[in-house]
Amino acid sequence: MSRYFIKRLLQIIPLMLIISIFVFFFIHMIPGDPAKTLAGVEASVEEVEAIREEFGLNKPIIVQYFDYMKNLLHGDMGRSLKSNLPVTEMIASRMQYTLRLVFAGILWAPVLGIFIGVICAIYRGRALDHAGMLFAITGLSAPGFWLGLMGIEIFAVRLGWLPSAGLDTWKGYVLPSLVMGTGIMAVLARYSRSSMLETLREDYVRTARAKGQKEFIVMFSHAFKNSLIQVVTILGLQIGGLLSGSVITETIFSIPGMGRLLIDSIFYRDYPVIQGLLMIFALQYVLINLIVDMLYGVINPKIRYD
Amino acid sequence: MSNTPKEQEKSNLSFEENYIDENIIADKSSRTKEFIKKFMKRKTAVAGLAVIVILVIIAIIGEYIAPYDPAAYDYDNMLAGPSAAHWFGTDHYGRDIFSRILAGTRLTLGVSLSSVIVGAALGTVLGLLAGYYGGVIEMLVMRSSDVLFSFPDILLAIAIVAILGPGIINVFIAVMVFTVPSFARIMRSSTLAVKSSLYVEVAQSLGCKDGRLLFVHIFPGTIQSLIVNFTMRIGSAIMAASSLSFLGFGANVTDPEWGAMLSQSRSYLNVAPHMVYLPGLVIFITVLAFNLFGDGLRDTLDPKIK
Amino acid sequence: MKKITAILLTGIMMFSLAATANASSKTDGKDMEAKAPDNDMVVALQADATHLDPHVSSNGYSNTITNSMYETLLTFNENSEVVPLLAKDWSVSDDGLSYTFNLNEGITFHDGEAFNAESVVAVYERGLADESLTLQRTISAWESVTADDEYVVTIKLKEPNNTFINKITQFRIVSKAAMDQGKDYLAKNSAGTGPFILEDRVDGGYTKLVRNENYWQDGPTVDSLTFQVVPEDGARIAMLQTGEADIIMPLPAMDVERIQDDPTIIIDNNPSITYRYVTLNTEMELPDGRKPFADKRVRQALNYAFDSEAYAKVVFSGYAVEPTSIYSQNIMYFSPQTPYKPDIEKAKSLMAEAGFEDGFDVSIIVDNTSIEMKGAEFVKQQLAQINVNVELLANESTANAELTSAPLEETTVQMWYVNWGSGSYEADGSMRSILHGEKFPPSGYNTAFWNNEEFNTLLDDALKMTDTDEIADAYAKAQAIAWEECPWIFLGNDNALNAYKSYVTGISYKPAGEIVFTTIGLNL
């Protein structure tokens, strides 16, 4: 187990290296001239050239890559072409907003999702089950940007109950967390239902039933407890998906998180920031996947790693 | 957003183990009849299928049955709400939104369907080869999948479109690219399972050629998991493509692509909310239809989880 | 030396005539008794500043924010008059080469340093040392800057230049000690003399400024001024309606109707300096080798086919001005021309005369934002009337910047839907980079590749003139030539629309409706 863990951890290094090469070279293929955009329309040719020099944009791309990697090893992701701030600092200041959103999403969605899933499993095949699953698949199919815009139109513009932008007060979290969480809620409802049903078929649950234990206790102390394990791992995977959800949520609700930073940086051809963000996104996702895999092994010893 | 590749992979793995063997033995025509009978019992799935059929018809004849020219400007009638003359109202050019949705069906569905078809085909072939041959091919395919899997799907698509530039073709490529690894992984594991089954071993020992073995014997054994994953991917492809358009990375804003229509409508949220509600509703219904259909297929093919 | 006032006054008269005709905010029927909930002002901006160092290249929103922290020797008031700010007064030598400024005394920077003549020299030296700074645009025409006395500074020009005074209004004075610490320091700290001090900033989120308690003249009464980035139009308006924001910039034209009856909201409507046009590449070749835009008749036909009144109505809900010259009426030395009245028959006959009665196919480059696309779509629809079949090529502005900076031999630009405005309200800056024959890309944005010797000479000569009548005369001739030759389709001049709560007090303006926050307050 621990040998496998170390092996997996070590595998991240070449993976991230490959990702860095992909990211770096692909990003420099993006059409558009950052120096020109930075300098603005009224700038002279000399001004543009000076900016290009300042950021090393005139060097061969291979040299630029090695410069970048060298600095990266020292924890330096370079400086934003746009704001001249260190990329690490920019990402750090944006990350809190994205994390807040992710948190706002996972605060309610898994609870509701698992609840629906369990209820559906208990009432399998009956009206409540169908209604619950229809609700879940509806949540899965509703585009986040559409929900967000409708939320703003109804609750902010028309009714004036909630703010339409920002995360300044608790009210500001309501609509974004709705957009962030709907998908997770739906996925978890579906998974917890099926994993509940699977566990209900297991021998120990049958035994418990046969022993005449109350149905309620069978459900919650045996079936639910065990299916929760599987559900938690799915939840972990969904957090990665939340990162992409945050791009849309941040755009709609004018929240200065990492997702909007990515969009803005693509717009400005702010290479160092795009690079840094994609690397961080990838690292987060890879680590989450690793943790989930590990967790899976810890709680389900039947799975062997080799 | 929510249909992450991981989710589907896990779900498919569960039924492959059960199916593959009986699939091989069963008589084809009676199986098909039984399948249809089972499927027809699922009302929501049938409803989903019905919507899909209607959408496909609209995709073919949409522009001919549109009450107005979808590109015709009517500057005296801009941003008008729904009325008898304009069922879905008009947009900021005075164009009839209903006609644009009809005319845009082909584009919207076309991009998603074709990207999933091509992505699935590529992924299937790569997965088959990786699973069958193992070794270097497997390593290459699986490691590349790892790299692609290191990014949440919309982020990956954004990155690709940022490099290639906005436009419908590039959306197609982006969605295709993130479709490939999920199919590659599923096919690889399906292939591994089928490969070790008795009848393939028999065929192999009888001196069957690799190509024949792969496509005549192994591929049919994996086709069910393929179909289910395929249907489920379409919903997320539509969602991803329209999200890209919504963020301004997708279809040309003059095209009646649904996501692009919605993206344009954001500026008019206060004055013409129908521009947000209606195209979004159409995207939602379409994704829902594919998801319901996919669910129905999976449940029909997989009696274990019911 | 004689006092500059005489020279300037004539100049001021010239263009303040146009400026004072501007409509401003209407306050009748508004609830002027409304009270603000707190003494913190929030301004919702569409986009964020790119950099807060006032000398680093940046966008318009950067200026909106930095102008509250940094000041210049002279500035423009809302009547387009140049007025003193950090300088008490100024004079110019007879040869038009030396400008001497008497500075206000007792002013300190935010970092506690004293403002004096050496501060001005220090900014000049910063510009000399770093070519990437926007200071280049100003100081490239300067010979030297000398501190004659603690509060007297003289700027000597290489040759006379009529744009000097305009450009000096963009020359922001920063504490020397802060400049020595570099761009990083200035990205996070303010070190100007302005009414607000930078307190906190989240890039892409907000920039919070607090009142400068040591401000040297009458200043703001609000405790703080926060610029919040709200890219979504709908959200910005909702914020104003709910009072989350006190001012929003800009207000989309489409939404004016929706909020104009709200008694707590006042709408500012001023013709801006943003002039919109479509460049016609005069060297463009059709597949059959003909060059349609090389023929003046074709270019004029396009202008006759274009209905700028309908353009203003459709694209800007009427909040735009029809073009009457090649730049905005708010810019100095504006000289009105006879409009191209829409006349399809005339356009068709001009096309026929030029041998293009069957029209031709052409592509137009446009930024892929909603409002730009809408404008370009309108152009497409208008030109279809004379069989000119326009294909839209929509790209992000960054990608367009690359396409449009390709030199003549490599360019793919046939038409470009674009706009231009000179931030210092100068005539030369409004024409040179985009129309002068030496400003073909990549050194400029003359993507019409229009090279008119007479026009070039007029601009070059005018730049060195000192007599305002002569300058006005030269620029009037230049405008007449470009108008007649029309290397562009002239589209119009959209209005700057801002909206604010009726409890906002003390708003003042620069020309073209640009809000100045110096004396901003809230009615509590």
C-alpha cells in the first residue's frame, strides 16, 4: 500500500513535466501578440519592442521554456505580462475566491444529493424514487450558465432579494453556490442510490435483515454507512469538476477567482499567468485523483494495488 | 460539467463484468426484441428518445419550417417579447428567436454529435489497441490520457480553443479531444476483460489474425459499454460546446448556435430576459433528453442496478 | 516670454464651442433628497485596470482609477479648457520651444515626500531610463527638463509642437522615492498627490482607495472610493438599482430606457471621444486583380450607402452622434464637414461609374464583443444594398491587433471595424497614427494604406506651428481632404453613458463626459 502510494506520488513528477511541456508550447501557439496588446493602440514600435525585451518574449521559445522551468523549481512562476505582479501571488489571491465557491457548492449539494439518493433507494421503484431520479437528472442537464443568469434575473433584478455580483455578504453566496452545487447534487443522488442498492444486496445486510433487525437500522447503520464510502470517493472526483464549474460561475457573478483570471489572461495573452493557472489546475486535479484512489483503497481493502 | 469522464468510466466498469459473457452466447434477434421491450417500459427514456427524434428532424428540416428568415434583421422590432407573431420573441437585431433556434439545431447538435462520434471512434481504436497489445502502445495511450485527464473537461476545452482561436471547428476539436481519453480508457478495460475470456483465447489458439480478432471478436464484445458511454457523452458535449460559446470561445456570435445566442443575451438580461430563458430552456431540454435516453439504455442493458 | 493665456484662449474658444453644446445629466424629476446608506463610494466598472503604475501601458480603466491618485501639472476641465492643477500658471517662450511652469507649494506625495521642481525632473528621467513606459509618447519631443528654482520648472522642446500642452495633461507626477522602488512598488502603493490613496486591491476584483487627509486643495468627502469590476452588464445595472454600487461605468445604451425613470438614478449622457469607422484597404486586390477601394468613387459610394442615423439608433439605441468629420467633436480643432446623406441611388451610380455595379466580396475584421459585432453586422447589412457582400471575421481584440499590424505586403486586412479616440483631446493624435502616410502598419494603424501627400504635409506642418489660427486652418484643410477622399466608412461617435445614484455629489468632468472624483461626495 505505502509502496504503491510512493510509486503513484513519484509518477506525478513525470506527468507534471509532460504537462508543463504541453502547456508551455501550446500556449505559445496561441495567436496574438501580448506585447502589442499591453502597449495599447497609441504605443510606438519602440515601446512595443521594449516591452517584448523586458519579458523575454524576443528569445527563442526553447530558451523561454528552460528559463521558465528553472524559475519554477525555485517556486517562481514568472510575472504577469499584464499587471507585472508575480504569478504565484496573483494565483494565491484569486484562489481564495475559487475555494470559497467550491466550499459554497459542497456545503449543501452532497448532503442533499445523498439524502435524495438514499430516499430513492429505500423507495426503489416507487413514485418517490422516480421523482427523485427525475429531479437528479434534471439537475444534471441544466446548464450552469443558464441557471445563473435566470437566478440573477429573478432574484436580483426582479425581486431584489439577492445581490447580482460578488461574495461580499452571505446573500452573495446563495446563487453562486446553487450554480456550483446543482451538478454535484445530481451526480451524488444518482451514485448514492445505486451504491445503496448494491450494498443492500450484500450478504451482511441480508443477514442483518434475516436476524430481524429493524429496517431503519438496517438501512442506516449497515447499508448507508457502507455505501457512503463509495459516495465519498465520487465526491472527491466531483471537486475536480467544480474547478471547471467555477469558470462559469465566476464569469456570471463577477467573482475574481481563478477561472475568471484564466479567461482574462487568455484574452490578454498573459502567457505566464495562463501557464501557471493550467499547471495549478492540473496539479490540483492530479492530487485529488490520487487522494481519491488512496481513499478508495483505505476504505475498501478488497481493492488491491499492484 | 457534471458528467465527468471518471463518473462514466466507473459506472460502465460495473456492468461490463456482468455482461460480456452472456452477450456472447445470446441469440441476436431475440435479444434485440427483448431489449426493445424492456426499453419501452421506461417512460422517461422513451420520452427522451422522442425528443431526440424530433430534434434530429428539426436539424434536417429546421431552416425550411422556420417562420422567419433566421438572419433577417428587423430594426423596428428589436428585443420584442414573445408574441403571436414571434413565439419566442426577437433578439437585439429584431431576428425571430424561434426561427433561429430551429435553424441553429443542426449546428448545435452537429457540433456535439460529430465531436463525440469522432472522439469516440478515435478513443475506441486507441483503447482497443492499448488493451490488446499492451506494452508501449498501452503506455503511450494511457499516459496521454492521463495528461488530458489532468484537466477538468471545460478547462481543457477552453485551453484548446484559446490556442486554436474561437470558432465552431475549434469547438468541435476541443470537445473531441476531451472525449477521446474517456473512450480509450473504457475500451481498454473492456478489451482486457474480453481478451481474457474463453472464446477469444480459443480464437487466438486457432490462429486468428490480430486485426480480425480485434474487430470481429473483441470489438463486438465491448459495444454495449460503448453505446452507453456514447449517449451519455452527447449530453455533456452539448453542455461543453454551449458553455464554450457562452464564454465567447465558441461559435461565431452571428451563428444561431444556442450557446452563442445565450451568450449574446447576457447584455440584454435586464431589458429582454426572454433572450436568456428560451434558448437556455432548449439547451436544457436537449441535454435532458439525451441523458434520459442514455440512462434508459444503461438500465436496460444493465439489470443489476435497478 | 509672454503669458500663454492669450494663445491658449483662442484655442480654447475654438473647441469649447462644440463641447459646451453637449447634453449632460438631466436631474429634473429626480429624487435629490435621497440619502446614501454609508460614506463609502462604490463604482462598478466593466473591466479592471491592467496596472496601477501611472506610467505603465494600460487601458482606459487604469486611467479612471489612477487619475484619482495621481495628478498632472495641467488638466482639462469639462469645457475642454486647459486649467492649472499642480502648476499655478505657465508661460511659453516666443520661439514656442520653452515652457516654464510655476508650481504650487506645500504639496506632499502620499509617501510623505515633498512635491517640487525636482519631482518633475525625476519623472522625465524615469521616462528616459525605461523605453517601455508610456511616458515615451510625451517626452520623445522634449529636449530637456530643468529645475530653475524649487518651484519653477522649464521644459524645452526639440522643435515647436502644438500638442505639447495636451500631452502634459497626461504626464503624471509620481514621488521620486516611489519611482526608485520600481513598478512592483507602484502596483501596490500609490505615491501621487491626488485626493485618494491606494489601500487595497485584488486584481480583477476591486481596488479600494481611501481619502487623502492631507490633500492640498478642496477634496472629496467620502471616506473611501472602491472600484469594483463587474463585467456583466446586467449585474452592473442591478447593483446600481439596489444601491450596491453608487456609480456604474459604462451604462449600456440598451438599458437607458429601463432605468431612466428611476427617481434615484441619474444618467450622464455625453458624446465621447470614441470615433467609429471602417478602414478600407485602398491596396486590396480582388481575385480578378481589380482594386475597388483604390477608386475614390467606390469609397464614397460606401459612405452614401451607409445610414449613420440608423446606425446610431440600431447599435447605440440612439445614444450616438452622426459623423460630421473624421474625429469627435470633443477634440481640438474639430471642423465640421458636409455629411454623406444616405442615398442608395447615388451610391449605385458611383459604383457603376467605377465599374463595380455588380459589387464584390470583401471581409471585415471586428472584435468579437457583442456591441462591436452588432455594429459590423449593421455595416454588412447596409453595404449589401449596393451588392457589396461583406463577410465578418470576428476575433478577440488581441488576435486582431496582430492581424492589423501586418505590413502592406503581408496584410490580410480588407476592412477593419474599429474606433479611435485621443485621450489628450488633440487633433494630431486623432489623425496621425491612423491616416498619415508614414503610419502604415506596423508603425501605425493606417490599415486603409491611404497615403495622401497633401494631408501628410498639413499634419507635419501644423505640428510645428504656434499660431492657433494657422493650426486650425491646417487641421480644417486636413479634415476636408480626408472627408472628401474617405479612406474609411464614417460611422459615428457613440456617447459615454454613466449612471449614478442621486445622492452622489460633487461630480466633475473632463471633456467627453469622463468623471473626475476629486470632490466626490455622498449625501448622507
